Amino acid sequence: MPWRRRAGDRSLAREGRTWTLWSVAVLVTFGLPAALLVWIEPLAAPVAAIFVGHALAVLHLQARRGARGVKPISPATSDPERRALGLLGDLVGHDARELLQRTGLAIERGRLGVWLVGQEGAILVRRGGRRVHCFCVRVGQAGDLPAGDRVAHLLLALREDEEGFATVANRNFSGAIWRLRWELARPARPALDRARSAAA
């Protein structure tokens, strides 16, 4: 429904602004004392650089948390895992199947943007391809399920109610796409590039 899409867009935009303000606050909190220290004593620049480095490390840890929450599918090593991946391949379609095989992430175009779904979460690349939201969500009692089945459950939940999925899942990162790409495992980066191209 159009009103639900607008509400979902507004909610994501609000969350994105909150994360941006928090990131700016981290930089200001550590950057102002560093600048003041250098102004008082220029020889203290190495100590000031430690302050700034700490702020940057906090921001990188944020993005790393978002990247690790998605958890791509590993290559299948048992018959149940291979069967689950085969069923998941039927669910996603030909182009997405090839990307899933290479990167371990299933791509899905939605009303809010382009999604990349992994075993324990999803990445939403917003329209325009500049901002991402990372969500951590697990399938209940999924310990015995093959990885492909976990992704299929999340993918079906996403297709059923995209706005509900984005509301119920825990958001663990929101920010610029380059920040997430820097922390994402190298094999999964082509999936993020494809989603950014699709969302642009």
C-alpha cells in the first residue's frame, strides 16, 4: 500500500539521520579535544592523533558489526545443505542464483530498496545507492536448519511484509555504502556492488 511505503521510507530516513548524528557526535567528541590539545601545545599532535584514531576506530567497528551480522552462505558440504541451496536457487531466479553462488548472499528488489539476504540478517541498499541499513535477524530455532533454508525463511518473510521485516529486525548499522563495503568480506563485495547498481 502507498501509505505503508511512505511510512517505511520515513522511518528509514529518520533512522538514517539518527545514525548520522551519532557518527558526527563521535567525531566531535574526540575531535574537539584533539584540536584543543594541538592548539594549546602543537607538540602534542601525536596524542591528538590518537584521539582522532579512536573516533575513526569506533566508526569502523559500527560498520564491521553491520557487515558481520549478515553472514553469507558458505559452500555446501553435505547433502541437506546442497538440497537447501538448490531449493533456494529455485526461489531467487537465474541472475540472483549466480550471485548467490559467488557471494553467498541472495539479492531481492523491494519497495524500500534492494536487499541482500544472508543467514542471520540482511542489508538494505536504499534507492539512490548511497546509504545502507544492516539488519540482524535470525530464524527461530534455526540451529539444525541448513544455511540455504535459513536464507529462504528470511527471504520469504521479506517478500511477505517488507516494512514489517525492517521494523522487527534489529538494525545494527546505517551509513554510507563505502563504509560497509570496506568491512564486508571480500567475496561478498560483488553482491553489494550489484545491489548498489540496481538501487542507483
